[in-house]
Amino acid sequence: QETRSNEESTDESEEDESEEEPKLKYERLSNGVTEILQKDAASCMTVHEKFLALGTHYGKVYLLDVQGNITQKFDVSPVKINQISLDESGEHMGVCSEDGKVQVFGLYSAEEFHETFDCPIKIVAVHPHFVRSHFKQFVTGGKKLLLYERGWMNRWKPSVLHEGEGNIRNVKWRGHLIAWANNMGVKILDVISKQRITNVPRDDISLRPDMYPCSLCWKDNLTLIIGWGNSVKICSVKERHASEMRDLPNRYVEIVFQFDTEFYISGLAPLCDQLVILSYVKEISEKTEVECCARPRLDIVQPLPESCEEISSDALTVRGFQENECRDYHLEYSEGESLFYIISPRDVVVAKERDQDDHIDWLLEKKKYEEALMAAEISQKTIKKHKILDIGLAYINHLVEKGEYDLAARKCQKILGKNTELWEFEVYKFKEIGQLKAISRYLPRRDPVLKPLIYEMVLHEFLESDYEGFATLIKEWPGDLYNNTIIVQAVVDHLKKDPQNRTLLRTLAELYTYDQRYGRALEIYLTLRHKDVFQLIHKHNLFSSIRDKIVLLMDFDSEKAVDMLLDNEDKISIDRVVEELENRPELQHVYLHKLFKRDHHKGQRYHEKQISLYAEYDRPNLLPFLRDSTHCPLEKALEICQQRNFVEETVYLLSRMGNSRSALKMIMEELQDVDKAIEFAKEQDDGELWEDLILYSIDKPPFITGLLNNIGTHVDPILLIHRIKEGMEIPNLRDSLVKILQDYNLQILLREGCKKILVADSLSLLKKMHRTQMKGVLVDEENICESCLSPILPSDASKSFNVVVFHCRHMFHKECLPVSNTVSPVQFCNICSAKHRGPGSAILEMKK
């Protein structure tokens, strides 16, 4: 839909606001056609893929190019041209006129045929392959349908194909089939066999055939489309089975689709599996209430077996449509390019299938920018009119106008790509509408990089109104995008107004980090007690800067601080750390404790100090420390533990210093824990300690019970029982005695079990040794006498020989063995015997 002027508009839909995209686009055929129709009127037109042929009411035939420019003109007759026919090659043309003239001639040759009839000739059709010599045929239609064939001496011989049913109104020739329409219906004839295949009668006989002519169109060589009145039939020509022929034609016609339209049909054309219909429309005028001619319609429909589905419908404004009748409109089409020509007396309109550029135009008109952008990206190699960037910029502007600033900014990433000029232009545009924050998240940070001023402008915008957003950008943006000094100064100026603002302080520390002023950044982080302080120290190796800040670090997070200090002992020594923590003994203890857990020897010079630290701040770990340390002065430790009355630690130290009796006495007197005393005695495994324990417990019944329950496996219980005074009441004595007996029985059973296992194992090993010693020993040529070192087997096997082979695999000639000094006849391997006897034994010297 391009214009709405009554004279210029050629694409005006009845539903201008429809959301459905049109399928066709329209343009008026101008140039030479405009000049022709200013003085004459179009009566018919034929379309070839190379050119157009236009006939007029004044008997002229014009050849036109596809833009409507006149390339050739023929004065055929002084009256109306009824029909123009071209063969498939476009080299021969047939023309008939209202005064009965028929001409068939070659456009590029001298071939010509002229004939005049006594009645108007409404139609002419040349053979589709007329250019070939054996297909020189054409048909004419008036009151008869005549077939002309060139015969002998180049003379044209006519023959009547049909007559008697009124004037022939339309003829279409395709391949070997001719379809024509007269007052009664449509016939199809096979030119080869001269047989008429079928007759399709017209449905509405009340319509005048001269006012509402039949429209015929071949979709392919076997499919004919018929439109007459408001009825459409699609017929298929099929081969008849041999068994059904008899006297019937070898082909028949089947109507595969049939439906009625809302308006009268002026023309038909195929479009893939769909159908293009040009309709003549009448409507009642709202002012005069009189029926008048309306704009013709061009519809695309999808045929169905009994109906059709409308795909699109356009009402066309053609010149003089108010005065036209149904017979004044014609629809011609070019098969190769899907071009449809609507011919009326004063206008010729071309309908084309819409391409991707047209589709994008429609989407932009409907403000469907995202779909238009997607369509352009998909078809970027085929579109000619549009550019993806232009569509994208229009989309961004549209989103901004709608107030969807975030979406517009997000689309900038995809649309603007690496074009820095467009990026900067868009940023300034967002600044003008006060939406710099919206585009800040999507600004490019690498490839491309915009001018520093752009990023600084955005940062200043956030700094004035949103500290958190400013901090986020500083964290996300690389520090080289903007002038760090300018931004630092701006933050410092804002901190003067709000010195305790943690967000600004944290951001300033990050800016100092970008600027490699790590010392200042570290001070701020420590002041804020920020979790990133340790990461900053590690990342930038700031250990020299924290030598005097160890207490601050420990106060912030002692665990992380100690781990960091210990991991970097080569950069900050143990002595330096201990010295810095001298006034904070609790922190000093945490550091030295973790150092001791890592390595018991590194901090040995501080073990004496650690005794006091453990005693003061961490008594539970004092005893493990005393046990694990080999550098701890025991006297100092004992003194401290005795001062603080740490019994368990004192007991351990006394036992470690060799004063077990004092330690046991302390357990019995201070702790009064018989179980612990017994456990201590077991650890020391000293008979005197057991004696002391028994003496101390003899007048204490609970202790006697504990001893009876526990000492059965270490000390003879009789020693304790004999010393118990007669008459002393001992709690649970019976149970204790029973337990002693049970322990004794258990020991007996264990000994017997062990004995059985030992005997069984000994017997099993003895049998194994016997089996092993009973096995044979291989003696071959490779073995030698261990005494004379000669081969053990003689070279002459027939001679008798004696060999002694020991179980240890040593072999001797019998005569090489030394004489045994013992009376026993049993012989032993001298080599193995010498090894077992050891040095200094009298061993027979063996010959080597």
C-alpha cells in the first residue's frame, strides 16, 4: 500500500489497520503505457518473460519492456484488438480484431498470415511451439473454432474443431491440449488425436456470457483452472485405463477442486499451490443507494475440495474503475517471476510477490522493529533496500521513545557492535534524556574501548546520586578505561562531606589499588576491616607494608592473619611477629600456638614463654604442649603449674622428671582418683609404685575396691588381699573377687588358646618343610661342583660317578667332599655350615 490518491494509489486494502501482512505489492505500469492510455484504451494484453504485448481499442499493438517502455508498434486494425497470442519462444504473434481480421506473423522474420472473416474474431491462439516447422498451427474463434495448419506450398488449411454453441469467448492452448469456452461451457480437445476430451458446463446460465466472460488458465500441461461468474473449478486431465477406453477418448477430466467466490471473476492465475483471483465488485452507494462499480479485488486463496481459504485480499484503485464492467478487466501473469498484470481500459497494474525488503518495510511500518531486525539478519545477503544497522538504530530510537530505556541500552550491545562513533553518539543521547545509568551496564569495556570521557561522565553521574551503583561500576570496569586521578579526586571531594561513608571508602581503596597505591588502599581496608585486605596483601605482595600493622590484622581476623604470617615466614620473620605482639599476649599466644602445631621446633626459643601463655589463655592445650614439646624447661613449667595448682600438669611434669612417687602421691591426695592412680602405675610399670599405691589404699575401702577391680593383670591380688585388715567393710567385695577369678580364668583360657595355635602352626610348618625337602633337585650340565668348580656331570655318561646334592642346591662330587670329623654319618653342606657358624669357626678351605 503505497499511496491513497484516487489516480496514483494501486495498493489500498479495505482494512488499513489490519495486522496481517499483505502477500503482494503493486505498482502502476508507467512510462510508455501512460502515454498510450492517455489517448487510447487497453483492450487486451499478453505477457512473455521477455516483453509485454498490449492491444488497444484503436487497433494498435504495442510491444513493451517490463518497465512499460514502448519498443515496437503495429497498426493492425482501425478497431478494437480482441486478443493477442504469443508462442513460448516469443518469436511469433497472433492478433485478432473486432473487424474480423486475423494476423499471425514473426516478430523477427518475414513469416506472415492474414485472414479476414465476416464476423468479429474474439480470440486467437498460436501453437505454444509455433517456432518449430511441424507445429505451424493456430486457432481462431468467432462463431466457429477453426484450426489452421500450414500444409503443402506453405498454404494454411483450416478445419472446424467446433461450432453450433454460440460465439467462442476464450481459448487457451497448452502443450497438446486446447481449452475453449462458448455460451454453453468449456471444452478440452487433444490436438494430436483431434478428440474432444470433455465438456464442463457453466453453472450460472443467467449471466450474459459477453458481459461476464469465462476465464481460463493452464496451471501446467494437465491442470486447467476455470472461472466463470462466481464459480471456480480446477480440472485435472488424466489418462484413461486401457480396459475403460472402448469408444471413449484416451483421456478424461476430473474436477479436483470446486468452490464459489463472493464476487464475479475477471481473471485467474496460479501461485504455487494457491490461486490468484481478480474479481469484479459491485456495491450499493451509501449516498444514492444505487448499485455502482467498486474497486476490483485481487485475492489469494487456498483451494480446498469444497471451499477455499482466503490468504489475502486487496481492493485496488485503478483509473476509471467506476466505469468498468467485468469484461473490461483481464489478469495475465508471468510464470517465471510470479508477476501478475491487472489490465483495465485506462490502467495497467503489476502485482508482485513481496520480497524480504517488502516484508521488512511492513514490519517497520507496524513498528515491529525486533522482528524486522531479525528478518534482516537472517536475509542480510539477499536484502537490497535495508541495512541492519539502520533498522537497529530505528529500533533503539523507538524503545527510547516508549521509555524502555534498559531494553534500548541492552540492544545497543548487539546493534552498535564495535562502532565507537555510534556508541558515543548513543551515550550522549542517553545523557540528554537523563538515562546514563540505563546504558552504563552495557557500555563496551574491551574491543572497542570508548573515549575515557564517556566512562568518566557515567561515573560522575552515579557519584552524584548512587554511591552503591558507583562502587559496582568501579569494581566491574577495568581501571584503564578512565582517568583514575580525576575519579579519585572526585571521591575524595565527596568524602569531605561524608567522611565515614563506608561505600565511598571501599571504592576509594579499589581506586588506589588500580593506581598501584597499595599502601593507602591497605590503610583504608584495615580501617574498614574489609575482607579483601588479605587478598590485597597476597596479590600485590604487600608484606613490607604490614610489618607495623600486624596487631590490626590480628584484631580483624586472627585466624586468617596467623595463616598468612606463617605462610609467608620468609617475608615476615617469627621474631618480628612476636615482637610486634609483645603488648598483646593473647594474640601472641594465638600466633605461637598455631606455629607450634605446624612445627614443634621452629619456635623453640619461645617455648618457655608459651608455658605462661598457655597457663593464662589456653589451659586445655597446656598439657598437650608439655607432652609434645622437647624444648620446654621442665623446672620452669613445674614452678608455673604448682603456682597455679594445675594438678594434672604437675603430675605429668613430676613423672617426666622421674619423681613418679611424688606424682602418684599427688594423684592420690589431690585428685583422690584411684582409677587415674592405677592408670598412672600401669604406665610407669614400676613395682615400687604398686607397693606405694597399695600402702596408700589399704585403709581406704573405695580404693581397695578400685584396686581389686583393676590390678589383677598387673599385680598378684594376694598381695593386696593379705594386707586387708580383718573386719574392714569393703564395698562390692564379692563382685571384685568374682572379677579377679574371672580375669584369672580368662588368662588361663588365653594361654591355652595361644598354646594350641602355636602347636598347630609349628606342625603345619614342619609338614611344609618336609614336603619341600622331599622334592627332587634338577641336576644338568650347567651345574658345577662347589669344591672343584668342574661340571657336576662327567663328559662320559657311561662311567660311574657319585654326586652329593644338598637341599640348599649346593652340589659336590663325592670325592671332593672333605672327610667328616664327626662320628655321625649325616653330612652337611660345608658352604652353608660355614655361614651359620660365623666368623672364627674352623671351616674347611674350599678350592675355588
